[in-house]
Amino acid sequence: MSTIKVEEIQHPSNSNNAVSIASDSSVSLKHSGSAKLATTSTGVSVTGTCAATSFSGDGASLTNVSASDA
């Protein structure tokens, strides 16, 4: 198996980094050079609004959700 080692990945038509990989193996996905989704030691961190077509789970650990939002 081959190994390719990179720190950043860019689209060939611009200079914005689309993917960054840190030395601790965390990964950051970017839009126009701004981090939007990053892996962390406990899961993921999302900057901005997260939209989904469905949700799975009981929601027992959700916080900051009022009854009118549910």
C-alpha cells in the first residue's frame, strides 16, 4: 500500500485550502479557506449552521433547545 503525506489540499483553480491535516491527525474541512468542520479528540466541531435531512438518536444529551423548538 502507498502512503501520501500532505498537510493541506487545495482545488487547482484557487489558493484556498479545502482540507487541512494537523500533526495530531485532526482534520479540518474548509469553505473559501474558513474552517467549517473539524475533528476533535471528542468528536467534531461545526462552525455555522448544520443542516440535515434526518436525525438519528433520542436527543437526550441535546442542550439549549427550548420546548417550542422541539
